[in-house]
Amino acid sequence: QVQLVESGGGLVQAGGSLRLSCAASENINKFITMDWYRQAPGKQRELAARINRGGGTNYADSVKGRFTISRDNFKDTVYLQMNSLKPEDTAVYYCNALTQEEYREGVSGSWGKGTQVTVSS
């Protein structure tokens, strides 16, 4: 199973920026989607941003216009550029990778261990 390692989290003031990285141990072209999820304290994990193998992207309404997901196929890394951060963006951010086979089987794919993002007001 692929290993996903997130990095780049930290403490930032409201209005600031962070860039998260998700480094994969395998060629990311094998995954039909690579996602950034987030989970705030006491809340369910939610999808923040998605990038598919063709480069198409989707965003949660709450982050549209502020977050940008991108991928570097040579480095097997997916990024999440987060601008204009708000206190409500505070969460643990997780990377997810899904293969075509996992999609057909209805399983959730592979997860990283997460990176904490804290936005102070």
C-alpha cells in the first residue's frame, strides 16, 4: 500500500498562508484522485480539495477561491496552497489517494497521518 506523508502544517494568523505537501511513495499517476480532507475537533472529516489524474480539480464551497490543489508528477507530490486562512480552517489535514480498483471496490483508499493547521484570530 502506498505511503503518504503530509507536511507543511503549523500555526498561522488569520489572513496568512500555508502550503501543505503530500509526498507519495509510489507514482501518483496510478491514482484516479488525490484529495485533501480535513477534520476539525468534534467534527466529521470533510473533503477540502480534490485533483484527478487528468488535473481536474474540485473544492469545498468553504475553501473556493482561497485554496489551490496541485500536483507534481515528477516528485510524486500533491500540494495544497492555502491563502486568506480563517480560524475555521483550523483542523488536521489528511491526504488521500484512490486507485481505480479501490474505487470499484468501494473502499476509501490510502491515508496519511495528517498535519495540524491552526489559524489564530
